[in-house]
Amino acid sequence: MSRALYWLWAVFWLLMIAVAVQDKISDPYIKWWEPYLWEGSSCIVATLWLVLQQRAAGGWDRYLTQPLKWFGLHLAWLPVLALTFITSVYAARHGIYALAGRSYHHPSWPFVFMYETVKLTLFMGLWLAIIFGLKSFTLWKQERERLLQMQKHLAESQLAQLKAQLQPHFLFNALNTISALMQSDVARADRLLTRLADLLRASLTVGSRHQTSLRDEWKLLELYASIMQERFAGRVTLTWHASDEALNASIPAMLLQPLLENAYKHGVEKSSQPVAIRVEAERAGDELYVRIHNSGAWPGVQGSGIGLRNCRERLALVYGERAKLEVVPVSDGVTASVTLPYEQS
Amino acid sequence: MVRVLIVDDEAPARDKLRRWVGAQGDFEVAGEAADGLAAAAAIESLKPDVVFLDIQMPGLSGLEVAAQLESDAAPLLVFVTAFDEHAIRAFDLNAVDYLLKPYDRDRLEKSLQRLRERRGAAQLGSAVRAARAQTRSSERLLVPRGEQLELIEASAIHWLEADDNYVHVHTAGAKYLVRRTLADLLEQLGERFVRIHKSTAVNLAEVASLAPLFKGDHEVRLRGGAVLRLSRRFKDELFARMPR
């Protein structure tokens, strides 16, 4: 943007010089170099001021949305600009004329100050308008870019949210377990199928319902765990602990299921040893703590998956800075812990 | 009778396969395994004709087990998986048999029928190769240690020595005897190793020095102290691949 500005500036001054030269070219009393000196001296001092504005006035860009303030801040400098401009330009001209053995004739000083100040005000207004226009355009472009990025990100996370609810891997495996049980124990297969349907229904209604009680979410976790119990009989021991007060809390629907799913995916499915999973919830003052712990080795990658990112984004959307989700290795396994503001459901 | 090994970490899934495969007149279930290492050990000890191999398992995955088999002497493999887009694409490309969970009796029958047709036909080893392409099989080698099997890092291997149908795998502190051919082992382990003799291959990173002998043969000294012979047949390849 400043490159475009400097080009424009250069063109402007070339025109100014060309006009002045053209104007005096046939005047026998004016030497050829004089118009160059007049315009050149003005050009150099004005350019210094432009560079100063570009370097130093960046801080005022935050007022681009309040044009009056932005222009006001710049125009406040007009007296300083006028005084330094006129004195330095005229000093330079006098000096160079003296060096050339001539004297520089101009109207009386009060007139010069009046005339030059009016001219400066006009030019300054013009150039501030141009700078303002260029900067506003850049700002608008940046804003639009950011908006597009935000929209894209939002769409992606919504998509991810839908996908992350129940993993296809889980669904197909559960279906296979049912298909296997059907051959030997029809009643058990039937029970498992009903639970799977309940879980599927719950995950599908999440879209319409944002908050739920921890009590309902807890039932969902137990449902999920009971399905996994059929698949991994003997390889998992589960313990549940939640106070009544905690169960009455309001939380985002289907927030915890992906965390339990992770414990199975990284804890149980990757280990031939029996794994202990502990699900706990408690209230401490204004906060609700939920912890899902699984024994076994820290796989190193746990904590970065799409399910967790999703949970974090949902927490951030609902609670901002007041909620957090951490997945950390502990001495006997891995703990996912959620902290969020306690609200009665 | 076609002898079948069933590998799955979930008991209900094994039960279903055992019931249905056992009901076939010409198939019998020779054994079951619940994880990757047990599967590899069972393949070694039971020598089944066919293995139904679940992919998602603790420890070694089904693909990792398959990658460690001798490609031309492996049993017929049928991979079983619930959801594994990537692997399935590779299976389709390489005409590798697989079963998607859940499956019904018809699909299993089809799979068994294909196995009947494949038996006796020249085995291409494509299942093993497809599995190798999808796992880091050139990084790790499954070796027997006493009664157990264990994985060692390929980088820890100093050199390989063929001995009939076996290969001695030499590392810094141990020597393992693997029932594989040298050619197949080299195919699995890839670029890290280079053959220096009909029956010897070395880990390139372990070569300490070379000294000429007569008739174009060379003496190869390894960092670990072993002194081996480089036959002139393999000289050019070793020289081309030695780091300068």
C-alpha cells in the first residue's frame, strides 16, 4: 500500500515540476534551473513530511473507522508543518540563489506565509484523503479475508462436530458384536441392539439440544460403556463416582462421550492387559470437575485428536475462558479432566 | 481339510467365526489368538492354511503381523476389519481378501469359496506385501526369543546370515534364528541392508572399513567387530551405496 502511495507521490511531483517548467520556459528573465529549484525544494521537504507520516502515524490507524478523529489528529500538525515547511523551503531557495550569485525575489513575508499556508492546507487535505482511502481499502481487504477465514473455520468445526459424535469404527464394531451374539444369545443381542439405538438417538438429538444435565450425560456414558463391555468383557473394569450435586449440573450435551471413547480407543483397544477406567464428577465451589481416567501407558498422541479438539471448541464457545479440558499422563495412566462453571440444570 | 486360525481381540467376534467356519465340511478351526503377538506365534506353531486376521488389535495390529510373514510361504490371509478406509483401498488394489464387519453368512461363504479357489494356485504373496506397504515393517523385525516372540529395531541389526531356510540375525548383544529366507527378509527390511555375499547381508550403517583381498573379493569389517567377506559379485552394489 505504501508503495502505491509513493508511486502516486512521484507522479504528482513530476507533474508539478513539469507544469512549473512549462510555465516559465519562454520567460527570458528566468533561468532554466529556477523552476526546478522552486518545485524541487518544496518536493524534498514535503517528501520528508510524508515519510514521517508513514513511519510515525501508524498508531492512528486504529481510528480509521472514525474519519473525523483520524483527520483531526493529522490536521493538528498543520501549524508545525506550515512553519517548518515555509522556513526550510525559503531558506534553501535563498541559499542556492546566493550561491549562484543572484538574489531570490518573492512577495513580502506576511503574504508568503498566508499564500503558502493556504496552498499547504489544500495539498495536505488532498494527500490525507488519498492516504485515508488507501489505508481504508487495505483494512477492508484484511477484514474480509479474516471474515472468510472465520466462516471457513466455523463450517469445518461444525462438520467435525457432526462427524465426531460417534466414530464409524465404534458403530461397525458394535454391529459386529451384535451380529456375533445373535448366534448364541438372542436376548443379549437384542439388549445390545436397543442400547446402541438409544446411543445413536441421543447423539442425533445433540444438534437440537445444547445443554443437558450431567445426570442425562452420565446415563449416556453408562450406555456407551455397557456396549463396550460386551466387546471387551474381562478387559475393562469401570468405576463411577459422582455426587448428587454434581449430577444436577448443566453441561453441553455429548461433551463427555468422546472423552470416554478416547479412553477405550487409546487405553483398552491398544492393550492386552486389563484396563481400569474411572469416571468421576464433583462440585467444588463455583466449578464442576469431571475426570475420566484410564490405566495403561501414555500413547503420546492422546490429546490431539479431532474428538478432543471438538470438545475444546465447544467449551470455548459456551464458556469462553472459564472452562478448560486437559489430557495429561499421570503415574498410573492417562486422565482427561474437564473444568467448567457450575450451573444448576 | 483346510486348517484355519482365527485372530480377533474380541471374544464374540471369534465365536461367530468359529461357529460358521467350523460348520463347513472342508474347513476346521485349528486355533484362535486374541492379539498380534499370539497370532504370530500361532502361525509359527500351528502352520494354518488360512488366517482370518482382525486388523485393530492391541500390541501388533493384524497388518503388522502379516508384514512379518515370509511373503511366499505365508498362509492365505483374510483381513477382517470394521472400518479402515485406507487399508481397504490397498486391499482392493492388490486383490487381497478381506471381510468387512459386520458380515453375514453369505459374505463369509463367498470369502471361503474364494479361499478354496486360491488354494493350490500359485501364491503371489500380495497380502503380505500390501501389509508391508502400510506398516513400518522395514523398521522392526519380529524374532523368536526363547518361547516368546519379540520385536527388535531394524537399526539394531548388524548383519544377517543365511543358513538353509533360516537366517541368523546378529545384533550387538544377541543372535536370533528366524525362519525366513534372506531374500524375503531383505525385501521387508529395505534400503538399510545390502547383500555382500550369497548368504550374507550387512547393515550399511555398521560398515567400518573395507580391505581388498585377492581376485576382487574384499574384507568387510563391521563396527561391532565382525569380519565378513564381500564377494566380487556384490562389490559394485555395496560400493555404490556406501556413504562417502
